[in-house]
Amino acid sequence: MLRLQHLIGLPVIEMSGGKHVGHVKDAWFDEHWQLGGIILDAGRRFLTAIKAVLWNDVMVCGEDAVIIMNEASVRKTKQAEIMRSFHTGSIRLKDLPVITVDGEQLGRVSDVYFDEIQGTQIVGYELTDGFIADILEGRKWLPAPQPVEEVMLGEDVIIVPAGSEARLAPVAVSESDIGRNVR
């Protein structure tokens, strides 16, 4: 599985010339919360535009770098076109509360996981109840409910089916992960 938080900060390299084109700053999603692509650090040259790479143009997400086909895969995009993202857009997936249809809050999104083959489908959520709870109890893993239509990814909350709390499992989190993910 691919952990989205692991991608953030990785260098992005284009395959055709071996050129470094930036670092992953964030990931953006379409209106159905399918992974649309990655957002790169823009630098000073792109004050009004965002550098983005469509997910289809990402060849490999490795341990140490993200590989794209060529420099033409990097596109200038307006901020308004990227509504949903992991942590920088106007609608953020990170820190959204996850609540059952019965009104029980299971935690807040700390990270999301994708299947490396399918790539765009969220397969699970890493949930947090806060820094102290992460240290004392650890984070929780919630597999994405199936069918996916049973999950409502809204602007302010994620609503999951009743009984989802029974599917929660502990997640092993290192101290460096906890420190890096707290903002």
C-alpha cells in the first residue's frame, strides 16, 4: 500500500532526462475523492500558478523519489482548479473528522493509503485522536468501507457506515511519524 504522507517531500524526477523538477508538496483529488495528481513545490517563479502532475503521468512512487515520464508532465494549474487536496486546498482531507451514520466520531484523518496497483482508490484511513492519544494508545486504521458508495466524503466530515468502529485496528506509528505529522 502507498501511504500519502510518505510521498510529501519526495523529489520528483523526470525519466527522459533524469532532471529534478521539484518536490511533492501535496496531492489533489477530484470531486469523487479519487487521487487526481500531485502538487509540486512551486518556488518563486510560480506565485499565481501551481505546478501539478496528473496521477496518470506518475510512473513510479518509490521509497526515495517519484518518477514521471518527462518535464511536459508538469503543468501550471490555477489554485481554484484544485479544490480538494490532502492538506493545502480549500477542502482538506487531512484532519477531517470520521463519523459513523450513528453519530460516533472515530477520529480525524491523519493519513490515507492507496493500492499501489489501482493507485487512485483510497483503501484505508489512518485516524488520530490527537498527539497525546497517539502516544498513549496509538493511531487507528480504518479500511475504506466497501462498497465505496457507502462513504460520504464531505467538505467538513467523512461519514462512514454504522458498525465501522468494529473494523478499527491499531497502527504502529514511530515517534518520528508523530512529530512530522503534527502541525
